[in-house]
Amino acid sequence: STRLVSERSGVRSSLEAFYFSFMSVVVCIDIGSVNVAVKFKWGEEEESLDFINGETLLPSVVNVGNGMKFGKAAVLSVSSGSVLTNLKLLIGKSFEDVVTRYRRLYLRKFNVPLENHDGVLSIPVTEEGETKYYKPSDVLRAMFSYIFNSLTERYGMDIAKTIVTVPERFSDIQREEYVAAAEGAGFQGVSLLDESVAATLAFMKTKNIFSMRKVLVFNFGGGSISISILQVDPRTKSNADGSITVEKYFISTLATSKIPKGGDDVDRELMEHLMTTFQNEHPIVQYISRENNKQDYYNLLYSVSQIKERGGGDVSLDGVIDNIESMDVLSIELKRDMINSVVMEYMEESITLIQNTIARAFPLIPEKSRISQIDMVLPVGGMCNIPCVTESLEKKFGKTVVCPPQLSSVLVDGGLVYASDQRYILENYEPITRNECYFKGSKDALYKDVIIPKGTRLPYVKRKFFKSKQVNQEWVETKFYVEKENKETKEIPVRFRNRKESPFMITAEVNTSFDVMIYVSFLSTKGKEYIQMFNLN
């Protein structure tokens, strides 16, 4: 039995319901891997949806089956074996995708068994002695329905526009499933907004930006870590009084990357470390079976997560200890040093990925100058509440790191900005793929043929690095390396183009007794991938 927003009186709630019945409402929904946040706006007023007892975050946990339960109500049913976590990571995926990415760890990641049922990724649930199969898209639609009913039944509002935030690397199939699920639940005017754009807009809401900015959004969420680099290009006009007004903001994404690990993986590592340490200190301890006591282990994992966010504290293990009567101690301290140690392993991997993402965003900029291209770094996601995360970013980027005031609502805040301010224009972009090719040749003639999209312009100037500026081809880089003793970079070979097939051809005459390694790196975009053909003489 959920209540209306935060301890409101019945009179105030009735008045709001009266206003909502006459006003169009804009809703923004962020279904994260760990929590769901919803915020709505009518006129100039904004409010977060109170799911229950004043809590504006709903745990992204679903008890899958007939009459699905969500949030804490689902947590109480973990022992049933059908409580799904990290739903977002399953949308639009095949069974093979999940097994390939997470291997045998997928059961720990999602907490439920998964099957390939009739060629579709499905969650098997036994109900009244019969096994039924639920697709992730079914669960997603049920979650949207729960949110829709919470908004309409309690407020009677007319939802005119719905913004749903999604990861920027979502495929077309994943995006289509999100829209279909939201519309199927009853939401009107559904549009999707990339999480990195939403985070940027939330920051821009309180800042006046009059010149081009390049923003790096570091999203350390519960299910994954993503890095995005965006370019914000304001178009301004000068007013008669000398002031400047921004008429339009053009926002485009330059590069994105992702690590399929996040805060819940950190929690599991910390839990396993605590249990191992406790057992080393108290060898007589016997832990209960995990298979038959999922609820107790889930409660322990949730406790570790909460204490981690507080920076450390005592964790009680009494729920997972079998021989309690033989134990004098039932808890162990989760120390800040241990939290930082595990989190920093993730940050080291993230910093490397950040550097690679910056290199893809600015391939023609010398390596030493690439970091200086970033004007702002925005850390978002629940894990960024841990100080060592932002400290690691500050060590790399200095004062360009800007922390949003409300991490839990930053994405829905940005979604409402996008819905209500017509100045923001998202330029179409296509995800860019990096292709790398290596091949060897002798001291004689060496020849390589790569087919690229017809009509691509290629320069004819010889240089070590050359640029081919085209919407669907950002750059092409060619290097020559002598493999043995004296490594040296050779001149770029002669290139020419056949207009009929538009091939990109490299011909090199190498006057050396050494074998030569040629390295070619180029970018391609979705739907216009390069076809590679190798002819080696």
C-alpha cells in the first residue's frame, strides 16, 4: 500500500490531482541496473515519484512470474529463485550474447537461470507445477506498467510526453524494445535520451555555456561502467544591451566505451572477501548452503552495498552462518581501505579505457595533447559517491572534474531539461568502430586493398599521418614498421582510387633487407562497415 508523495495531506493531494487533470505532464524515467528513478514536471514544478514511504528510488529488482513484484517487495521473494537483477543488461540480447559476455558468471549477475527457449532469451519460472517462460521485454513492460499505474492512479495525471534514458551504446533493437515496452504500458509521446546526454543537460541547466565544450561523462553504475565524450556547440546571438543569448545547443557524441562490470560486481567481491577473511580468522565457522538460502545471501549482499556507500562499518554474517551457537563473533568490519582497494582495481581499468576513448574521439591530436581537449569531466552513477572514484578522476583531469549535486536524480533531471527546453538539438551520430589490420611483406613489392564506402574522398598528400574527412569515415592512419633491429617509420605509400568500386589501395616499395610490418587503423560506422580485402605479393 503505497502513499502519495512524501507525507502529503489528503487535501493537498486532491488539489494536485485536480491540477493534474487539466495540465499536461512530462515524465522522465531512468531504469538503472540497480535503481529506478522517476521525475515528473507540470508547468514549472518538478517532483520525484515517491514509490513507498518517501523513497524516490525503487530497487531494480523484479520477482518474475504471474503478478510480478518490484523493488523491496521483490527482495523479500529472493528465495523463490525467480527474482531478477540487472534487467537492463538483458534487453535486446540473445542467450548466446549473455553467455559469451558473462560466461558462467551470468547467474551471479542476474540471479535467475536463463534459457534459450524457442530461440529467444527467456527466464524459466515454475508456477503451480508448470514451467512458464518470460522474456526480458515482458518484464520490462511490466515494470513500465508499475510506474505508469503509480503515476496515473495516484495523481490522475495526463502524461503528454515521456522521456526514457538509455545507455548510449544501446543498439536499435534494444531501443525499439524500450519504446515498445513503455508504449505498451500506456505512456504517450515516448522518446529516448542517451544517459550521457541527460547527465550533460543536467549540468548545463545551472550553467551558461557560450562557447564549444567537450564533455567526458564517466558513468560508474551498478551494472556497468561507460565512458562517453560529447561536444556541446552553442549558437549565440548578441543583444542590443550587449548581453549574449544562446539560441541553440547542438550536442553530438564523439566516442563511447563500456566495461560490462559495475557496482554490483564490487559488492560481490567485497562480500566474498569478508567471508573468506572471517573464515581465516575463525576456522570453525560453517556457512549455510547458498543454493538453498538465496534470501540470506542476498540480504548480506545488500548489507555490504549499504555499508560500502557509508564508507565502511560492521557487517553481520549471522544470516549465513550455520553453526551460530559455536561462534563468539558474528560480524566483521568492512574497512575503507578494502573498499578503496577493490574500487581502484576497477578505476585503473576505467582510466585505461578513458584514454583509449579519448584517442578515438581525437585521433588527429598528438597523444600528449589529447587530455587537454576535454573541458569538463562529469562523474555520474551511484559508485561515484565513493570518494576514491572522483579522486582518481581528479588526479587524471584536475579541476575539469565537476560532480553533480544529486547523483541519484541527475539523469531524470537532464531528461526534464531536454523535454522542456527546445534549444537542445541532438545531432545524429553513428557509433564508430575501430578496425586494425596487421600484415607482413618482404623487401619487394607490398600491396593491400581495402574496400571503403563509395564516394569517400581520400587525400593524395604523402605524410606519416593523413586525414580523410568524411561523415562516414573520420580518419585513416597508416604506419610502417621495420620489425628487426632499427625500427623506423617509412613514408606513406602512394594511394589511388578507382571511382567505380571506390577501393582504398596502398602500394609500397620498401628498399630494405628487413621484413616489414604494415599497420593500418581506420574507423567505420554502423551500416557502412568497411569490407577488407588482402592481396599480398
